[in-house]
Amino acid sequence: MAQKLTLPDWSQSLRELGCEEELSRHILRLVASRDPGGAALLLRRHRGELLARLHQAGRQVDLADFLLYHLKQMERTEQHANTESDPGMG
């Protein structure tokens, strides 16, 4: 059987989830008044926001990788051009 969470457990967990104070209070009121459906709706909404931020961060990491790749290519092109134009290297 699953362990029952106390309101302080809920409060701590919501803080760790990054819920703003107003959202946490609203969810805690719903939990305390035994409205799991209402609390779940708000928690699902917050989860969706977290996932959206995660996906955005993933796209930003991909873009950073793309730009770093192009900078590396520019470096190689510059090094290659400098080697060809250096009379002492041939």
C-alpha cells in the first residue's frame, strides 16, 4: 500500500517542483478538501509547463551545438587558409 502524504509533505514536494506560492496554496486547499481531481488538474497543467520549458531548453542546447559546430568549421577554414598562405610552410 502506498504511503499517505501529509500536507507538509505535499507542501515540500510542490516547492521542489517549482510551483509558485499561489499555485501551491491552491493545490494544498484542494488536497485538504479531498478534491484530488481538482488538484490533479492543476498539477497536470504545471507538469505541462515544465515539459514545455524542458523542450525549449533542449532546442536551445541543439542550437548552441549547431553554432559551436559552425564556429569550429570557421576555425578549421581559417587555419587551413593561414597554412596555405604561409611561405615558410611549403
